[in-house]
Amino acid sequence: MQVYNLTTDQKTNRPSARIQYALSPVGGASVIQNSQSSADLGLTGDQATLQKTLPAGDLKPGTYELRIRVDDLLSGQSVEPSQTFVID
């Protein structure tokens, strides 16, 4: 996922963001959750390409939803795209 227009600190040119991943059966509670900060990822500048591997080996067949929430802690803005997919 690509994220654009993150607010950067004027002194460090680094963003301050929180990235949260949640995987759940459609209509159900999250079965996998993970959170990272922009500092954990070593981000600089106002753009980021996010890549994450989530352990899905124990998931049963069904329809799932992946949500990725990005909170820009400097501007207070957030975005939370989601995508559904099927495991047969």
C-alpha cells in the first residue's frame, strides 16, 4: 500500500504515523492484529510504501477482510482502506 502526503516534522523531515493491520472474517472479530510506528519502519519524507506479511496459515476457508489504518499523528488525519478476499 502506498501512503502520500504524510505530515513531516520540519526539523527531522520524518513523519509520525501509526499503522494498524487487522484481518477478520467478514462480519466477525479480528483474528490477526498488528501495529507499527513510522519510526519502527524508518520512514522519511511524506510518502511511504507499506509491505507486511501476516501469518494466515491457520485461517479456515471463508471470506475475510483486511483493514489497514494509517494515523498521521502530526496532522490528526487518518485513512483506513479495506479489501475482502476468499480462502478456499
